[in-house]
Amino acid sequence: HLIAQQFSYQWKPRTALVAEYRYRMTNYDNRDDVDYHSHYVLAGIDHAWSQRTTASLRAGAEFFSSDRSDEVAPYAEMAINYSLDRKTTVSWFSSLGYDGTELQSYDNRYALRTGISAQHQVDRKLSLNGGLSYVYSQFDGGDQTDDVTENSILVSAGLNYLLWQNVSVNAGYSYTLLESNDAAREFDRNRVTLGMSASF
């Protein structure tokens, strides 16, 4: 669950100053030793460089608390959206902060995530998408196990085709590579997906 309250001041016609508080809570169904919550105190800026380009920045502190550890560390995120034309958009996003996923026996995970994605509308029915992302993670083993550092890359591509006004089919491919100083955690994975969606 994520709850946020944001205060924005329109400093200039294209620039807004922002103060934000967030509270995030995660509870796992099958484990009770890795639940966690975080408080965020952030300041930032939203800016429209042009009609095609917008950017946002948030930075501040994250107060992370779990059943295993209590930590305070910098938190930051940045996003840039660019419209090449009416049919093509490109987005870049980065974040730095605690990540409560895949903890297993580790006390906490501090991660840098960054990635770029693109979407292109070929015609009224067909759209294409693709993306490339990178994650750098530091796992704190505490007193129980050694610390672990990991690097992972995800590449993806897909398409969506509108069959009727409210029904579409989609296909996608993704490749994931994870390198770790714990050889038992390393892997690479190819994934192919097919799907159908309907809106009412």
C-alpha cells in the first residue's frame, strides 16, 4: 500500500516546486519476517521543457523499517518523457532507495533502478513497445550471512493489435540477465508471452 500527500507551488508558468510525504507498507502473505514500511520526506521540481518534453525530480530521505532492520538513507527518483511525434513517445525513469523484494535471508536491499521505454503507434490498430532497464542492488546480510552485490539487465519488446473496438491481442518477449557475487543466485531467462484483453 502506498499513501502520498503532495504540495505543489507554481513557481513559473512551466515550473512547479513540490514537497511530498509518502508512506509505503508491504505485508507478505506467507512470511511474517520480511514485512516492512517506509516513510519518505521529499522535495522536488516538475518542469515542462517544451510541449514535447516534461521532467520531474524528487529527492530526500527514506526511513525504512522492517522486522529485521531500521535504516535511514537517501531516496531519489527522476523521470523524463519525450514525444518524438504524435505516434512515438520515449520515457526514462530512475530511482534510488530501499527495495523489499527478494530479501530471503537478507536484512534489507538498497537498489538503483534505471530504464528507458518507447511506444510507437504504427496505425489505428497496431502499436509497438520496447524497453531496456538496469538494476544495481546491495543486499545487507546483517549478522546471519554475507553481503551480496548484484547487477541485472532486462530487455523487452512487444506489440498490441486491436481486433475490435474493445478487444486486443498482444505478444511480448523479454530477456533477463542477473550477475551476482553469490554464484547460486545468478541466472538468465528468456520469456515469451501471448495475451488478450478486453475493456468494457
